[in-house]
Amino acid sequence: MIGRLLGNRYRIMELIGEGGMALVYKAECTLLQRVVAIKILREQFSADREFVERFRREAQAAASLSHSNVVNIFDVGQDGDIHYIVMEYIAGRNLKELIREEAPFSLNRALRIALQISEALRHAHEHNIVHRDIKPHNILITEDGLVKVTDFGIARAVTASGFTQTGVVMGSVQYFSPEQAKGLPVGPQSDLYSLGCVLYEMLTGEVPFTGESPIAIALKHLQEEPPLLDRLAAKYPKSVVDLLKRALAKDLDRRYPSALVLSKDIQEILGLKPDEMDFEDYPTQILDFTLEHEVVAEENEAPKGRRSFKQSLQTFGVVLVSLMIALGLAGVGYLYLIPPRAEVAVPNFVGFEFSVAERLAHENGLKLNVVKREPDDTVQPDGVLSQVPKAGMIVRRGRVIDVVLSSGIETVLVPDLTGKTLTEAEILLDQAGLKRGDVYAESNRNVPKDRIVRQKPAPNTKIQKGASVDIYRSLGPEYVEVPNFIGSSLVKVQSELASLGLVFNDAVVYKTSPYPRGNILDQSPLPGEVVPLNTEMRFTVSSGPAGFNSEPAEAEPINEEPINHE
């Protein structure tokens, strides 16, 4: 990807961030000659048309946001199968990095950051955009200390496309709202809960809840109170603790109803006037140059026979600059006298194994430099994925070509889902970088209803990241899913029914057919139906081709009529 020109306009420079949905690159806009950030949708999501369409719509909606605390979106586009968003490049650090190095923050600093995040959310919510993944990693702090919230739109696109119901649990578990942990639809108040988690972390240096697994943390968001609230109550005014408790309320009726109300409470604690957002900004001023004019006048009036120290220093500076210019001109002349090195067209190294590419580079008087390795399921390990400069460019011999190598298919371990609920399984799969596949139901007397009995692939199997895991859910001991018996021998099926929790009804219907005698032609209930335990199974069975009659006398087959074997 490094060196690629997207949309015939954006040249990728370097990878600067990775998320569950997308990769973020630093890039140059060749049209406007400015540095931008480009978020590129991961390949596993690019294959879903509905998701891509919603991704584009939500990205365009996010582009409609215009606020000083929101990262600006400049463009949304597609290049082949690559879907991307072009955003404002922020030269700074994210809030998570600052928390790791400097937390706990002072109360004033933490509240001022929280206020700017709240204002960004207020603006977004007024435009009907819910973030769904507020966390310190998505809060950027500029070199001037301005807060910029990023990653608007993508989370909303995932939920809207149905991914929440098919294996992706949106958000980061440390900052989950209770409704996210339950897998319920989320709204603006969910963002405010996540902001409460961020404020809590800024004041304590710790996330509200920790646990041995994502499921354990999600359950704490549903059931427990953050452990350090009492310590904060002893250190800070009651108004601060009340604000935190209201932002982190598990009941929506008790939580802040809107970002506007939250912002006003923060402003009141900070002693700011309503809607006053002056974060160390400086008003326009007229600078006074009187002192400078007085110094110049004094120098002009100095006696001509006596040079001031400043005048002497100026003379020395003129001589030094003149000497540097002379040396520079001499250097340029020397360079013109040196014969230039031969030029060569850069070969295409992409797809070649590194040792082969290195030999090809040597033959052309070039050198290769491995920048990094990236997982790829199409290029073999140690194969070249990309190069800078690109193939065909004319360079001087001896030039170093930067290449990115493939580390092969990225694999992950399949988590153990047995005994878990579907929601718990989805969280585990998402954390492992996998997707939920098909869900089947089967009767099991030892596993409670709706708990997972087994899975494919099995736990601790290594599979490709982004692959699907099929789940088999227990129907409990009271129900059974009817197998497909059609085509099987009646004698064999009759012997198996009891072990399956089903009962054989001996009122069998025989029909002539081209199929072998004794094979099942039809069944009731039908295959796949979920029925109560001990349900009777009725069968229609082949008596063989027309004219074929080998039934015992006591069980003479009669077409279309049930036979009673009593």
C-alpha cells in the first residue's frame, strides 16, 4: 500500500494507525499539496455491498460535521476494491498515550478535555450521528492542546448494516455502555456513558472496569459500580462525583439526557459562562512598535565617529553571509564538474520473492530496503507487496528502493465458545478478529438451552484472521431438531429414533417407486423442524418398482394405505 496513488490524487506515505474496521495512513494530496490522513476499510468489510454502501453514506454524513473539536473529513472515495475516507491530518498524540504517561490529570485539565469532547458529541448528535466508539484512542490532542474527536461514522455504519446481529459487537469493551454490552440498539446517551469512562480514566489513571476476559468486563458494566468512585469522592468536590455518577448511570433515565446538559454541568464546575469555549485562545491584538522605532532613531542619532556594538555585529554578519554564499556557489560549480551517475528504470519487484527481487535490483544497480512486513493472503511470505519508487520511474543507479514484504496469511487462535451465550460468543470472536458464521440448533440434555454445545472450527485451532466460526446452539432437553431421514433405510432409522429422542409410528405408508424397497420417501415432521421430545415420526416408504412384491403375507403392502403391523 505504501507509495500507492489512490484516486489518482492521494499518495500513501506511511501507516500511522490500525483499528478493527480500518487502517489509517498518512498521505499526500498531490492536487492541493497538503498532508492528509486516509482511513481505508479493511478487506473483510469491503466484500459486503450493503456495509460498503452504508459506510459511504455515514462517512458522507460525518463529512457534514463542521466543528473545531471534530476531525474534518475532506473526501470519500473508492479505488478498485479499496474504500477510503480522506481526513484532516492531526500532528499530535491521542489521549490514550497522554493518559499512560501523565495520568491522573489535574481536575481542571481533565474537565476541559471532557468539555471539548462533549461539545463535539453535541454537534454530532444534533446532526443525528452517534459515534458508538468513544475512547481515548479516538481522541486526538493537537500540539496546541486542542481536542479533536475522530472515527465518526464507521461505527454507525457497522450497526446499521446488521453486523451487530451477525458477529461484530461494536465499541471497545472497557468503554462499553450497558446497552452495548447487552447488544441493544444504542443512541446518543451511549456516547455520554463512554465519555464518562474516559473522564474517570483521566482522573484515576485506570479504566472503570478490568477483568480476565472481555465478557467479564462487559458484565461489570451491567452489574457493578466503578471501584475508585469513593476515592474520587474524598479528593474532589461533590459536584464532580455527581457528574461522574450521572454520566456512568446504567439506567438511561438516570443518565445525562444530552451532551448539552453534560457540557453545562462541566462549565459550571469550571466556573465558565454558559457556552464559553475559550481554551487559552488569544484575541486579535494591535502590537505596539513604539519601542522599536525609538531604538532605530537612537542608533541614527549616534555620533558618526563612534560605531555601536550592534553596528559592528551587523557588519560581521554581512561578511559571514557573503562568505557562505561564495562557498555555496563554489560547491554548485564543483557538482557541475562531476559527471552524473547513470540513470535506470526501476523494475517491478511486486510479487517476487525477496531474494529474487534483491538479485534483480543488484543487476540494475539498485538496493532494496525492507520497510516492514504486512500479512497478506495473496502473496507468499517474503514476497514483495509494494515498493517506493514505483516500477518504471527513472532514478540514478545506487538508489535505495523501499519495499514492504508479505508475512503471509495472518492467523489467530479460535476461542473456546462452549457453554457461552451467543452474545458472549460474539464478543470473544470479535476480540479474536473472527466473525460469527452460521448458527445451528441441536438437542442436548447436558447443555442448558441457548448455550453453545460445539463449534466449527474447534477451539484453539489456528485459522485465518477474519474467517467465520459456525456455532451449534443447544435446544435443551425438551426439544429436538428433526434429522433428514429421506433416502435412508427404514429398518436403520427405526433403530436410531429412540436415541434421538423421537418415537416411531408404525402406521407406515408404502408406495411404489423406482427406489429400492424399504427406503424412506417422505417423513413427518419434515427435516429441520424443532419439535418436542418424544414426538412421533411418520414415514412413507418405497415398496419397490411397480409389480414388485416381496412383502411378507402378514404385511402385504397396499399402495397409499397405512399398514398395521400389530
